[in-house]
Amino acid sequence: MPESIRSTRVLNQDTVERIARYVSANPKTYVLSPLLVSVDGDARFVPLLPEAEIGQLHIAMEARFVVNGGEHEKAALEKVLTEQPELAAERIPVVFQPDKRLRRAARIYAELKMFSVRPSASLRLLNSVDDDSARLARELAEKSKPFQGLVEMKRSSIAPRSRMLFTLSAVHQATKALLAGLPPKPYEERLALALRFWNSVERQFPEWGQVRSGKILSSALRARFIHSHALALQAIGKVGNSLLQSHPDDWEGCLASLRQIDWRRENTKDWEGRAFIGGKVSKAMANVVLTSNLLKKAIGIALLPSEKTIEQAHQAGKARR
């Protein structure tokens, strides 16, 4: 491959890993798109029968090939074959495009990427078949009281007029924070624990129920309160994780302290620089930690050393302002 083309072809290794896991987990049912390949070299088609459109394509061994579409699938299949050589007999469709001296390859690649649409995080979670955490988020969206009927399942943002309160991506991130580092348990037990936790959290925020009943728009709630944003949901999940480890028998009672917090956005004394910056809610991990720090203080949970460091930096910044 010419260096001028190679320099523009950077593989996303996360995508390669994700496709490889998908193929490995579904060796008999996986579905992949055809590869699109530019060919610089002599090629001839030999029909099986006179004038038939089915036959054999003969390409010279010295020909050069450039994969313009499906490069991540190709890399993933190569990875899978090193681990599961029994799949070597598998086949994938390939579309060949004659391209003398590979003059059109860069343009073809650029135009393919121009019109490709990366699915939202929520849509990837909705369609994931080999990720238990995605399955867990979907079930919580369907079964838990705070999320049932109020989760945007396809987009990673919520339209201003939507009645949805959270995105599937937000539920997923918050629940991952909740269960992170806990002793391994069967899926059904993790689901039961997550359902119990989020149902308990919902009782601390009556405004969420008002969105469900139609008494208030979700957009109006987000405009007034921090607790209706993905940032706060993830922070609550993070605090829940600490509660499950430090108060395994009475964590539900500890959640009542969430009611004592002034969640109003106009409470800039607590939230500016912590949950939002310049009046705009920030989903940066540092802000998630700072928000969870405030919740931990209200509940009476000690901060971890890393959390103390972030808190001290925040307080020092406030003192300088």
C-alpha cells in the first residue's frame, strides 16, 4: 500500500476488539458487511457458462490490494483466526474495484467515510448482543420504576420536547459505576440488586414521578435540578457502589440523605465548578467525582484518596476565585 494511502488508514482498535468479540461469541450466526477492495493489477473474469454472469475472477499474484471498506472487519477476522483457527473455512463477500495505480483509492475511502454514520452510544447498547452490561441497562429501562417509559433508547441526547428523562447510555454508565468492583454474581442477581437500588433512589426524587405522570416536562426538570442529568445519575451510581461495600445491610436507609441536598441549579454555591462550569452541566469524569463527593459528604461516607485529591484541587480553585 502506498504510504500516502497508509498514513490515512488508522484503525480504531476498540472497534476491532468489539467486532472480534462479536464474531467469537457468535461463530455460527455472525453477520458482517462485504469488504470493498481496490485492485491495481491484471484481472479477468471467466464465466462458468458462455455469457453467464457467474464465474471465476482471476487476479494476478503481483496485484496490489487496498481495503477501502470493511478494514475493521478484516482486522477483526485476522485476530479471531489467531484464536479460533477452526474458523479459517469461513467466507466473507468481497467487492473488487479495478483501480490502476490505486489512483482512486484515497478518494473512494474518503467518500465512504463522508457518508458513514457512527451509531450513538445508546443505539449501540440497544443492539448489543454480547455485552451483559448493555443487556442489564436495557432491562432496567424496561423494568425499574425510575426508568420505565422515561429512557431514550436510541439517541445519546434528549430532544427539548421529549418526555424522556435519561438516555440508555446514561443508565448504562450509572449502573456500571454502581456495580464496579463488586464480587462477581450471576446476571439475575446483579439485575435484582440494580433494580432494588434504582427503585430506592427513585423514592428520594418525587420530581421524577411527576415527569412520568405528565405533571412536569423532563426539559423543565433538567432546567431546574441537577439530579435529572446523566452526570448526577452516574454520581449516584458511584456513591451507591461505596454504600454497597461499606453499608451492605442498611444502604437503603442511607439513601434518604439524598433528600437533604439542595439539587436546584440556582444553588451555585454547591454546584458551580462541581457539576457545571459556567452554568453548563459537565459530564467530565472529574465533575462526576466532585458531584459524588458532595453526595458522600451528605450521606457520611469517607472519600477515597483519589477523590480527596480532586476535592482539594476544587476547593483550592474556589479559594482563588
